[in-house]
Amino acid sequence: MKQAQKGDRVKIDFTGKLEDGTVFDSTREVECCESDDCGCESDHGCDDDDCSCEAGPMEITIGGGEFFEQVEEALIGMAPGEKKTVTIPAEDAFGEYDEEKVFTVPKSDLPADLVPEVGLELVLANDDEEEIGVAVVEVTADSVTFDANHPLAGEDLTYEFELVEIL
């Protein structure tokens, strides 16, 4: 049976989990759109064409930098149907959590039409028009605290994956 090599285009199924077992990403079928608390990244219903709950294998080129290097390297030598598990340390995934990326802005410096709520994700621009993705982590009467860390910063990521097909 053919084995995957660097440069091969392949299809993989995977489930990404945190240390506590929480699934943060998966290509496998999920019973997603049957409930409103399924973890969909979309707030649309299943009948909506924009529903992001669809699952299916992901196509990548091994060594192409399209996925985590550790997963791409682990695919080398695998045959379709084989499964592996790889853990990626936080520093190699989305970095360690950085307290310096948490900052507070007076509400008077924000657009008047912005209604900040904890959990709201925004893209802010500085005076040089550089954009940064942030999440609102605290709202007081006078200020809003933002966190510019990636939501998975500081987390070790475990990927359970299967080589589905070598294209």
C-alpha cells in the first residue's frame, strides 16, 4: 500500500483537543446543528447555506505549511486508514499566553456606536491602520478591557488524525 511522502497532497480527518478533553476543532461528523449550543462558529441555523457545521476531510500538501508542522511530519510514511496522535506544545501552536496583550481603553476612546459585551470579538486599528484581533474580557462604566492573545494561546493541542487518502 502506498505511503504518504513529503509533497503529497492528502486528505486527513482530525479532532483537535485541549488537555481537559475539550474539542476545539474537528473535520469529523458532529451532531452540530441539532442544538443551539453545539459550538458552531456560525449563528445561523442548519437550513442556512452559511452553516459552518459541515464536516469532512481536510486537504493539505505534506510539507506545505498548511497545517501544524508536527502533524504534517507525522503523516510521512502513513498509509490511508492509519491513525496517529500528536501533541503540539503551546509555544509551537499559538504561543504562550502573554499578559502584555491584555489592555484597557477608556470608553470615550471607542466609537460611540460600539456596545461592548464580554466575549465580543473585534478587529481594532491603531493610528497607523494596523489591525489587531481582540476579545472583550471586561466592561466597566468607564472602560473596556481587551485581550489580543489567540483564544488558544497557552494551550497544548492534541490532534488525533487519520490519513484518509493520498491524492
